Amino acid sequence: MTDYGCSSELGLDDERQAEWKKQREERGFDSTELWNLDVTIARFIVPRLKLFVESEAGVPGYIDPHNKLKDKGRSKWKKILKEMLEGFEIIADDESLYDPIRSKKAEKAVKLLAKHYFALWN
């Protein structure tokens, strides 16, 4: 099971580890995933989005209506997905959000995800 929170970063001697272990066994995640839920969600999305970009997923109809653009439509979609991935990698890193340029890329990625959420099919 992947730990998207930070319980593993806090050390095995942390007195809360037993409780977090119990939470992971009972519900599949521990409370540390809620501390920075934005980072937790980004850490979940990044590996899946990375594979999605590599999978040559179909191009949404609103980007290439009637499949007329062909390679241009695929290229445009791939660019959108890569921007989304780059932004979520920034969020997953957490510390890089303090850089204004990286923060703008992260914000753009969230907007792109919202805009294209229902086009993430393969």
C-alpha cells in the first residue's frame, strides 16, 4: 500500500505510528494524508497522469472535432496533459509551491484538470 501522507517521514519512533497503522488497516489511509490533502491528492495523481500521457490516450472531441486535425489535435492534447502533469508534480513536491513561477504552473494544472476532468479516459 502506498503512503501518500507523511507518516513514513516522521520516523518509526513517533508514538502516533501505531494509530496510523491501525487507520491504514481499517480504512486504507491514515490521518496524515489529511494534513496537506492537496499534496496527498497530487501524489496520487502524478504517477497515474504520467502513465496516461505515455498511453497515447484518445483525443477529446472538443479538441479535435470530427478528427480533422489528426496529429495536431493529438499534439495539442498531449501538451495539455504534460502541463497538467508538470503542475501536479510541483504540488506533490510541496516545497516548490513557495516559488511564484512554480506556483502559477501548479494553479494552471488545477484549472486544466477541472476543465478536462471528464476527458481523462483511455
